[in-house]
Amino acid sequence: MITEIAQIDVKPGMEADFEAGVRQAKPIFMRAKGCKGLALHRSIEKPARYRLMIQWETLENHTVDFRGSDDFKAWRACVGHCFATPPEVEHTNTVLS
Amino acid sequence: MITEIAQIDVKPGMEADFEAGVRQAKPIFMRAKGCKGLALHRSIEKPARYRLMIQWETLENHTVDFRGSDDFKAWRACVGHCFATPPEVEHTNTVLS
């Protein structure tokens, strides 16, 4: 199991729009191949910064299957207008939980 | 519920020491006031980068109670020698899960 961690800074004043966009897009992820769940976290210290954490069965389920799908465009259509900068995306393995 | 996200870069070659130190320190967190769980993630793209994610009942359980306790020193004694740079710590609220 892989966790994608996307750090997303949104434009000033777009926080509510962004959160609504992620809620709207949740079914897009839940039907994606290998997607096992997602959570959206909002920074307390930097309230325009979010971290979207998505569990995938494999790295390729995100980087190949999802990014190559029409649903990736649908996801970006929900939230892309809120991004202040391109998201910083990393993938992790869980060492301890 | 608050999630602390600590981004920790370890010195080259210290990955196994760091992981062992976190395992050793787990009981320190589990007995801390307000601590509800922790997970350690290791970056795939940058294998010397970890994210320690800890759930706290309140922000102050981390920033005041834990950081002011002797157990904070005990935690740092387990892993501090592995840090390449000071950890970057942020706290988040969960917006959607």
C-alpha cells in the first residue's frame, strides 16, 4: 500500500471552493483503480495549505493508471482553478503504524 | 483531533537507525497525554525523507504538554542523532476523510 501525499497551496480566499471541489471529486478517486481511500488535511499554521493523502494499492495505480485517465482531467476540473502553485506530490511506504 | 506532520530528513546511511529509534520511541508517544496514534511513512522519491504523523486530541497536547515533558527529551535521545536538519513540523485539521 502506497500513500500519495499532495501538498496543495490554494489562492487566497479560495479555501472554501477548494474544499468543495475535493468533496465533489471524492467519487472520482473512489472509483479509480487501486484507490483505497483519501483524506484532506488543512494546515493550522498555514491555512491556505492542504495535504491530500490518498492510499493506492500500487505506485502505478496513481502515476500511470490515474494520471493517464480521463478522470484525472475531471479531478483537475474540480480543483485546478484553486491552486496557487503546482501541487508538490510525493509517495510513501508505511514503515510503522 | 489534530494531526502533527513532521517531515524528517535523516543523514545518509542512518535510515535503519532512525526507523529503529522510532520503533523504540513508540511507547513514549502512546503514553503521552492526548496522543491517539502515530504512523511513520518513508518517501519513495526521497528515501532519506520520512513523515511522522501523530494524532493528538488537541494542539496543546503536542506543543505544550509533550514538548514540555521529559519524554520529549527521551524521544529526541532515540532519534535526534539521525536528523540531517531540524524536522519541519506542521499541524493539521482533517477536513474530509
